Amino acid sequence: MQDVMTICNYCGCGCGVYLRVDQGRVVGSYPSKNHPISQGNLCSKGWHLHEFIHSANRLTEPLMRKYGKLCPVSWDEALDYTTKSLLRTKKAHGSDSIGVLASAKCSNEENYLLQKLTRAGLQTNNIDHCARL
Ligand code: SF4
């Protein structure tokens, strides 16, 4: 077994957590006593951080609703559809009819790119962030 130090990705607090790895599978989450933010503490979400990693319920590919049923599609199809829908909405109702929610589960760099896409690409300041998304 191996304990790998990382940061909990459930919210923006940034608690230090060790993920316990056994034969290539993450099997546990434990607080880091020496971490300057969390100092040996985790909330209930942090203690269960490892549980989603190997879940069979995780989405592993884009899904689109077709005829009332969610169907797997390629990234190209999903992104084409999303782009066309956003541009159609912007043209019909204006830039401020669109809003974007960023996520604490993304890296700072990914959230930076999302706000850039929102402000420069979609031309709206309607971007917000919920640390509990
Ligand atoms: S979800 Fe809980 S454990 Fe994770 S970073 Fe936030 S406060 Fe810390």
C-alpha cells in the first residue's frame, strides 16, 4: 500500500489529504496532520473523497439526450452541439442571456480559461462559481 499526498478537490478550502492506494486502486482518504490549511482535519466530504474514483456511476464519455434517452456521443458531436446552441442563444437573446458556472473541482488554470471563454468568447460577465458544485 502507498499513501499519496494530494489536495481535496471537493471545495476551494484546499485541505490536505492522503489517498491510500492498494494494487493500483484508491481505497481510502486520510487527513494530513502537517497540512497548513486543514491541520489534520477533513469534513465528511474529504473523508469520502476516494469513493467516487472507481465508481461505476462515473461519466466517462459525453451523453446527449436523443428522443428522450441519454446516448453516448463523441466529444466532437457534444462540443459541436454545445457551440451551436450557445451561438444560437446569443444571437436570438443577446450575450447576457447566457450564464456559466465554474467549479472548484477544476484547476485554477481551467477556471481561468472558462472565465476567458465566457468574457471574451461569449461576451458576457455572467460567470459565477459555487465551491460546492
Ligand atoms: S470538501 Fe471538506 S475536506 Fe474537502 S477541501 Fe472542502 S472543507 Fe476540506
